[in-house]
Amino acid sequence: MMVTSFLNVQFEQMISSLPPKEFSLKNPPNPKEMECLGFKFSDVTLDFKKGFMQAGCGYKKVNTPSDSAVCEKFLDVLRNGPNEAMKMANKFMQNPEEM
């Protein structure tokens, strides 16, 4: 019970310290990387049910992304990211004092 009370106080302080941010529910901002995957948000819905909030979103297909340079970098990181992470992990396991 005390832990729950402590967490509630901490969450209230954290939420009150964040500045409010507004965005349109009919035309939400979309990261350019999302277009590389072939879709973007079209709308956002917020439903309040029995003491909790449920967020949902619609999407529409994108045939050609708006920025091809961003897509090249993003897709390259998606393809090569796991290999790079494994190389870093192996390097760390061999010489942990260098990191």
C-alpha cells in the first residue's frame, strides 16, 4: 500500500513537470521513417472506459516515401543493426576494460 502511494506521488510530480503538448487527432504528426515501412497515421482515437484510457490509430498506405535519403539510412540500420550490436557485444566480451 505504501509503495503504491509512493509511486502515485512520483507519477503526479513527473506529470506536472512535463509541459503540455498538443497535436491534431485528425492529422497526427508522422515520422518520416514510418513512411519507409509503407504507411502513416491518418487519425488517432482516444476512448475512456471504466477508469482507463484506450488509444488507437488509423493508418493509410504510402506508395512512395517523401524522403528517400531518410529511408535508405533507416532501412540500412534495420538490416545491419543486429550485426553491429553483436560485433559490439563480442568486442566487449573480449576486452571489457576498453569500453
